[in-house]
Amino acid sequence: IFPGNCWAFKGHQGQVVIRLPARVYLTAITVQHITKDASPSGTIISAPKDIAVFVSLLGTSVDADRDEETLLGMFTYNVEKDPMQTFPLKNLLLPRAFSHVKILVKSNWGNPWYTCIYRVKVHGKMENQKVSTNGQD
């Protein structure tokens, strides 16, 4: 009945770096917000809108002092669609496993004070995981 807690940050821009439990070949990311019906205010203008996903190349190059980031995808969370939306990442250009992923929220749907995210899921295959036949991430 109640929407629960969100990860809120001040303003319309923010970022979070997620440390994964293992090195992962990333395939997709899922972002979830609540529906208008579940919102106490009846609006969801605090939902993220434009989102970018990056990985860090730190420690993978000869010059370990430089922290290069690679963009794996930019997408728009659409408040008119399902509250849980999955977006494919472009890891084909960088076919290696990563231990961290950065989610950069560039804008929201109009709330000037804060932005909320209820859930982020990272999809992929663990580096040492054998290919499974059941197709689950």
C-alpha cells in the first residue's frame, strides 16, 4: 500500500557507484520508480529521466593513476511506461568484466528539490560463471 523508501538525492542530478559482488560482464540495467497511483502526492516528478551508465577502466591500463570512464549507455526512464524498465548496455565494444558500475542521473521529471530511485538492478554474467542453459541473469 505504501511506496517504501527511495534513494533520494538533492536536485535533479546525482550519481552512485555500485560495487558488484564479483567482476561482471554487463548486459543491461533496470531502474524502478513508483507509479502515480502509489505516490502519496499523486505525481512522480521526482523520478529520474535521463540516465547514463559508465564503467571505470581504473586498474585495467598501464597508467593506473588515470581514471578513465567508458559510457555503456544513455537512456530515458519514461514515467508513462512500466515502473520497472530495463535498458541494454553496449558492453560489446568493451568485452570485459567490471567490478563497479556508475549510474549518473542527468535530469528528473520536474522536481527541483530532489530525485528518487527505488531500485537499480545490474544484469550480466559473472566473470567466472559458466554459461548456463536456463537464460537467467
